[in-house]
Amino acid sequence: MAEAKRHQPIKPVGEKANSPEETRIALVTAATSLLGRAIAVKLAPKVGAIAVHYHRQKKVASEVAEEIRRQGRQAEVFPADLSLPGKPTSLVRRVEKVFGRVDILVNNFGPFLEKPWEETTATEWLNLYRDNVLVALELMKAVLPGMRRRGWGRVINLGFHRAGQMTAFPRVLAYAASKTALLLLTRTASRSEAGFGVTVNMVSPGLIEGGELPFALKNEEGVKLEGVTGKPDDVAEAVAFLASDEAAAISGVNLVVARTWKL
């Protein structure tokens, strides 16, 4: 794929940028997923441009970008298989080549696995750790130096509403372990970035309408999901808040967006 044309300066289409928010660049990974798309669209009015990352769903990525442009903001699509070594850093460098920098990083990329713990293979454990933790680590290491230099930045990692709980996870053990590791990374990075104007937080969804349905609810008759499930927009709203200037004093937080689902 040919590189997109470099956009400078970033500003709303047809008008002069008159606030810092309108010059900021956000990179949303896995922006073609249920949550990624909602987050990218929700962030659009609050920034100057969105880098829409995708792996295989080019058509969906283009639709997301067009939805952002209809809001008067710039958008470009960026393909990358983030599970491959070096690709997260390469993605950031390509976004920087097009838009000049990355001010907001939303780490939405990462697989889910539901499987009895005793049947989960070592390879599945390693793949979950790589994709849910090491990809986020590499992306953060690629964007943080620039954020420090500019004195402003936001990193929001997508987690799991029970991350950090020291309890039994019979069917999502490997996934829960990887998201708990991501929470530890989030809190460690938030401490390191204190004083640079950079915040690092996690937003942890529970059961989201249209997303994965846990085994316990999928097979138990009579369970009413009304009032239990959240919506993609609920998660996107939380991410948009943490990406804003109003959230400058919030860092190292795991913001759970789970409504009443506590299973």
C-alpha cells in the first residue's frame, strides 16, 4: 500500500484550528473492531485527525475513516499485523510520517480466548501475552518519547473488567492473566511518565452488546441480559474522557465499564 499523503497542518476541514484539541493526532489500533470503531468515531470531534489501524478488514477501515471525515476531521487507514516483531514500531513511524506525531494512543488491539484452563495450550498462553501485553509495550515505547518532548500525551489501554483480581478464572485464565499484566504495565508507565504531562490509563469493558458472550451466560437459561450489558459507546465515552485535557490529573487508573455484569 502506498503511503498516504502527509497532512500538515492538522485542522478541521474548512476552518482554522482554534484549540489544542483540534491539532492532536490519535492512533486507534484495531479500529475495525466493535470497540475500536466506536472509539475512533467518538474521539474524532475532539482531535484533528485519527489514524485508523487495521489488519485484514480494509473495507471496514475505509468506512471508519469516511465516518470520521464526515465529522470534519482528517483520517487515514494504516494496515499492520501487530503480532509480528517490529510492526508496532513501524506503524507508529508511518503515522508520524503522515501526520507528524502521535498525541493519543489507544491500545485496542488484542485477542480474547475463552477455553477451559486445563485445555489451554502453552502456545495460546504465549500468543495472548504477546498480543495483549508486548504489542502494547512496543507501541507505548514508540510514542512516549515524542509525548514527553511535547509535554502532553495520552495512552489508554483496553483491559478486562476483572483484571487484577486474584481469583479463579476457570474459562478465561490465560486472557485474564494477560490483561492483569497489561494493568501492571499501565500503572508502571503512569508512574514513569508523571511530570511529563503524559497520562497512562486503562479502560476495562465488561460484557458489551455485540461482543463476546461468556460461557456462564451463554448456556444458563433464564439469565436476563437487560441492564447487564454495556454498549460500545459506553466504552468509547470513557476512552474519550481519559484522552481529554479534563482528565489531566488521572493516571494509573483502571476505569471499569461493566454496568452490573460482575461474573
